[in-house]
Amino acid sequence: MHEEIHEFERLEVWELVPRPDKVTEEGIDFEESFAPVARLEAIRIFLAFAAQMNMVVYQMDVKTAFLNGNLREEVFVSQPDGFVDADNPNHVYKLKKALYGLK
């Protein structure tokens, strides 16, 4: 865990800021999450159409493409237990970049 926290700091993934006045409570007032996943039938139809039209199909595997994208909203994360800044115990981290597993 120490290595991960130091890596976040090195890569400037977040910055420690005062807790904003308007904060949603954990588990309440969150927007819905959406995970787009193509159904196998849709992929088969696409490939059949591409073959019929003599189109070239390229495939690539980009598992972490979203990590390089920009955040559309401000996201705040509480300080992990055991890693609370002694000088700023009431501060939170404001994300500058996406974290793996972030919805």
C-alpha cells in the first residue's frame, strides 16, 4: 500500500485539498454508473456485415484507455486509513487523473 500511495503522489494523480462545503454522502446522491459491453450477437452481426462488404476489420485490446482520459467531474477521495496527513487530517484528495476502478 505504501508503494501505491507514493506512486500516486509521484504521478500527480491527486492533490490534498480542504474538504469542499458541498459534498455528497457516501452511497447517497451519486449519478448512475454505466459500463458499455458489446453483446456477442452484436459483434457477430458486425463481423458478418464487414465480411459481406469486403471491409477490413482491425482489433485492438485497450484495457486501460479510460485511465488516460480526462475526468468530466470533480472527484474527491477520502484519505486512506493509516495514511492520513498529520498536518491536514480533515483534507481530502482531489483527483487529477482517473483511478483504476473508478466509475
